[in-house]
Amino acid sequence: MNEHHTPSPESFSAIERLLVERPNLRTFCRVEVEETERFYVVQVPAPVKDHGDLWVSTADSEFTVSFDKWHSHHDFEEVAEVVALVDGIMEERLVVTVKTLDGKWSGSTIHPRAESPHASFESWQGEAYTRSWRGTYDAPPPA
């Protein structure tokens, strides 16, 4: 466990840079503990039932951005990219498409709402559904 019982200075600096850019996220920020690491998590509750929350974490000395069943990793220096993803998701300019095979997750991607997922993703076997932050552009999973 971190002897200081706080996240690392790098983690603090990274989350502060994000929160300076998006102070509205500060309310949703907390410290998490996993085994030997303490890190920050911003967890914004999904406004739609059965959608995953929006997460930004500083675990493993990097940003992880997650929505529904999709996530991406970014160096701490990539605050602008993290802000663009968070804004894109919450403003529904970006949507997440998830593929399932036999009812289990098999992949996911994020893309502009007006575009289809990239061709290689569309060629995967299985069923797909799309999630947007407020549900405006959802395409439900097959029945």
C-alpha cells in the first residue's frame, strides 16, 4: 500500500489537469484502492438505465476512459485527448458500438455517431448494439 495513503504525485497532477479543464467533473472524483495502488476515479453516473457509467481512472500510471463496455488508455500527458473523449461521449457526438457472440462481449469501439464502426469491426461475427450517453442514438441489441 502506498505509505502516504494518497495517490502518486503523477496521478494527482494528471487528475488536476483534467479537472481544471472540466471542473464539473470534480463532484464525481474520488480515491480508489486496489491491492497496492491508490488512484483517482471520476465516475459520472449514466443518465440512462442499463448504460454503463462514464469512468476516467488514473490507475496503472495512465488515464483509462470507459463508457458502457468500451475503454481506452492514454498517457498522463494526453489530457486533451481525454477531455475530447469525455466531451464527445457526454455531448453524444461519439457513440460506443459493442459486439457480442453467443451473448458474451467480443469487442467494442467508439466512433462518431454519424459514422458506422470501422470496417474491420463490422466484419466480426456476432450481434452489435450501440450506446449513446443519453440514449438518443441507441440501437438496441437484437431480441
